[in-house]
Amino acid sequence: MQTSRRNWPLIEISPTHVHFVLPGDPSAIRAGLMEPLWTPFGRLHIAVYGQKFRWSDIFYVAVEDMRWLIWYFVMATVMSAGAAWFAVRWGLEPLRRAAEQASGIDMNSLHQRLDANDVSSEIGPLVDAVNDALARLDAGVARQKRFAANAAHELRTPVTVLGVRLDAPEEPTFKNDLKRDHRRIRNIVEQLLASARLGEQTTKLDETINLVELARTMIADAALLALKARRRIVLESPSAPVFVTGNRPALESVIANVIDNALRAEPEGGAVHVRVAENATLEVIDHGCGVEEADREMVFEAFWRKNEATPGTGLGLAVAKEIVDAHGGHIWVEDTPGGGATFKLEFPRSNANLNFAARERCG
């Protein structure tokens, strides 16, 4: 039986390099290397045998490798820069829109807010914080506008009355009426100045003050007014001093305002109680008509009065609240058992209380 042979094509091989050994050398040591290279003269096979290492070879090898790797670095850098530019450009687009919205907000458009719907989770807290700041600023500006309008309204009435009185100087009560009008205008102006100075935040609040001694002083100042109004003031306080940190004239204004309000509310023949506690809380208690629960926040609004028949300007408690808040304290009103209002003022205690207690123990 005759078999046919298939003609297998030869596989063309193009080796990248070949190690070889010359005759006479140990076969284990392949000291020769031959590899094809493209040269200006075409493709040549270059053979090297018995080469020796030199330190300069490292430099030449590095240069040769960098010729090929530099293109990879260039491409990677260009692609990375492009991707970074696109990511930053796309990622900061909501922030640019928010900046454009913020640039259009002024004192007349504080009610506007930045759009937080299409911002990323990273930028969202910043936009929310800016919106919260705008809300606080809007509320503050609204309060200042109301304050200015109410101040103008309060000053307009006594000024108008003063003008009418000047047109009739022959009235027998002319001089006393002028003094009363002057006192009313001065009271409004002094309270406005106190509020303005407090807003400047230039008042030092680092003085150590004995709250018991301060309350006793303010009661002594108001004692004559209480006697003329046929009322009494009673002080209840601990024997030891209670120290707080703040500004003495400012706290004097607060306590004087609260005591003055209590004396006006106290029925004739009654007694206003001023109570100082060891936890730096001061209570001014009257037994008048009290403050309705719905009005307990409004009484601290500037120029607020229950009705036109209510005496005063409505500024005293508003200024008192600003001062107490600036001291880091708290002021509020509660019912007096049996009827009336109790105004409570709470102040941060001073470290001087600890020093005084230590001296008492050592003594």
C-alpha cells in the first residue's frame, strides 16, 4: 500500500535574540548574544561576545528604555489631565450656578435662597449652610427694619405732643408738661442707644460681679420710687456672694428694667419680691395681672405692648433680653402662684464662686 506524504510548510521564525557559545568555551556559560536591529543601513544581526559590565551601561540602558516609555507617560499624562479637567468642570458646575445665584442677592432680596436640588452630596452642606445664614440675616434685617419703624413711631407721638404744648405756653402746667415730655423722649433715646451699643459688640463682658450685692444696690435705687407708688420691695438672697461674669452697667440696666416693670404691675400696697439663688438665678416676682402664655415671647419684642393703654415704650424688656443673651444667659417669664408674673434671669456662674468657697473652707 502506497502512502502519500503531506507537504508541511516551514514555519518562518524571527527570533528576538539568541544566546550562543563559541567553540572551546564552556557550554554552561553563554557569553554571546545576537539580536536583529534596524539600523540606517537596514535590518542587521548584531552579535556581541564576552561583553563586560560598565557603570555607564546603566545610563545607556535607561536612555534606551525611556525612548519607548516616554510615549506611554505622555499619553497617560494627557489622558489623566483631560479626565481631571472634565471631572472638575462637570463636578463644579452646580457650585458655579450657586455662585451666580448668590451674586444676585442683596439687602433687598435676602428672602431668596440658593437652589439645592441639583447639587452633589459634597456641595450640599455648603449650600444648606449659606441658605441658613441668609435666613438668619433676613430675620435680623427684618427685626432692624421693624425696630427703626417702631422707634420712629414711638418718637413721633411725644414730639408731636411737644409741638402742641409749645404752641400754648400760657398753660399753667406748661413747665411740668415739658419736663414729662422731655423725660419720655430721653427714656426712648437712652434705650435705643443701649440697644445700638449692644449690637456693636464692643462692650466688655469679663467683669466679676456679685449678683447679691448688685440686686441689693438696684433695690436701693428703686426704693424711693416704690415708696411713692405705695409699694414695697423685698430681697431674698443667700448669705454668701453669688458671682457672675459680665458688664456691670449692662446688668444694672437689666435688673432696673425688670424691677420697674414689676413695680408698675404690682397692686398698690403690695410687695415685689427679688430672689437671688446660689445657681446665679435672679427672680423678680409681682402679684399683678400676669402675662398670658400666648404673650410670653412677645413681651421681649421691641416696642411690643398689649394695648395702647399699657404704660412704657415696650423697649425695656427687649433691651434686657439682648443684654442677657449677650452674657450667655437666659430670661423668661412664668406665672406667680396666686396670680402675677415672675421674671427669671439666669446667668453663667463665675469661677470666683469656686475660689470663694475654697477660701471659706480654709478659713
